[in-house]
Amino acid sequence: MRNFYLLITGLPCSGKTTLGKRLYEALVQRDISLELLDGDKVRESISKDLDFSRPARIENSVRVVNRARDLMDKGTACILSMVAPYSEARLRARKIIGEGFVEIYFDVLLETCEKRDVKGMYKRARNGEIKNFTGIDDIYEEPLNPDIRIRTDILGIDESIVKIERFLLENFFIAEAKLKI
Ligand SMILES: Nc1ncnc2c1ncn2[C@@H]1O[C@H](COP(=O)(O)OS(=O)(=O)O)[C@@H](OP(=O)(O)O)[C@H]1O
Ligand SMILES: Nc1ncnc2c1ncn2[C@@H]1O[C@H](COP(=O)(O)OP(=O)(O)O)[C@@H](O)[C@H]1O
């Protein structure tokens, strides 16, 4: 089996945290050594000092890649659920990680994400209380050629997990689950 770096990228409220957690739970069942690095958590730890300016988001991406690289060198696969809005930073991550980099784009309309507004941040961004908010006054550069594209407004959580697991199976990142006798 091959080690992997799954980057789940998409607008705020596209479902990254929810699906990242569920995917983690599904994959650890297969006895894979795995770490989940979620954007919100990363920003409370290794990226605590960074804001949401373009250079800071790029620096955030560099730190996450370095952390994941260290983990992967020790045989641990990684799921990264983060906005990762800039193609430049995603491309750099792909180059650094090389084989095993899988880009999963949560392709959801801004209107849908804004309606979900789990933490009320879109509302605050619309009111001008948060600056440089992705989708409102900061750009999200859509991945043009993601390895997996998921419309979380159409596909349910379980179906999305199946789609990702199928890709991982077909590309030899994971094996068929062992039958428990
Ligand atoms: N200005 C601005 N733009 C986007 N997001 C913001 C911003 N300020 C705070 N937040 C909250 O931080 C979460 C995104 O952090 P990330 O580290 O994933 O972003 S990035 O990849 O560095 O762009 C993101 O969490 P998710 O909703 O889980 O995506 C937001 O809750
Ligand atoms: N197919 C889906 N996958 C993930 N989340 C979904 C899906 N359908 C609806 N949702 C809902 O969308 C919201 C997404 O929030 P969250 O996971 O915090 O997104 P993000 O981490 O991208 O900001 C949650 O309330 C979740 O229940």
C-alpha cells in the first residue's frame, strides 16, 4: 500500500471538517496510521501567530506541508482539511509531497455555504466585521483538475466517504477491508 496526503480543500462551510472527521474514522478502521490536521485546529497550534492575509495563508500551507512531510516520513498518512484557497500554494504542496498527494475539492456553491454558515462567519464578513474572508472579499481559486471532486450539496456524507475510499482503493492507497470472521 502507498502512503497518502489527502488535501480536502473548499470554501468555509463546504463540509471539510465534518467529512474530514468521518473519513478519518472510516480509514483508521483499516488499521492505517493516520493523522487528521484540520484548519481550525492548525490555527490554534502551529499557525497560531498567522492571520488570513495572502502571505500568512501561504505560510500556513508551508507549515502544514512540513508537518505532514515529517509524519509521512515516519509512515503516517495525513488528511488535511483546510480552505487552501490559492492554487500556487496547493501546487507547491503537490510538488513537495509528490506521489501520494491527493487533492479533494469540495465543490459547493458559495450561496449554499453561506446558507449553512455554521459559525456565523459569513454574516460577520458581510457586515464587514471580518476582513479577507474567503468567498466574500478574498479569492478562492477553484482547483481545475482535482483528483476527486465532491459536490457536498448533492452527495451525502456516507456517499462522499464511499467515493473517496473507492479512489484510494483503485489507486492502491488502501486495501480491501479485511473480513472479520
Ligand atoms: N478571513 C478568513 N477567511 C477564511 N476563513 C477564516 C477567516 N477568518 C477566520 N476563518 C476561519 O478559519 C478557518 C480556515 O482556516 P484555514 O487555515 O483552513 O485557512 S487557509 O487555508 O489558511 O486559507 C475557517 O474554518 P472552516 O469554516 O472550517 O473552513 C474559518 O472558520
Ligand atoms: N455531504 C456533506 N458533507 C459534509 N458536510 C455536509 C454535507 N451535507 C451537509 N453538510 C453540513 O454542512 C456543514 C459543513 O460545516 P463544516 O464541516 O464545519 O464545513 P467547513 O469545515 O468546510 O467549514 C455541516 O453543518 C454539515 O453537517
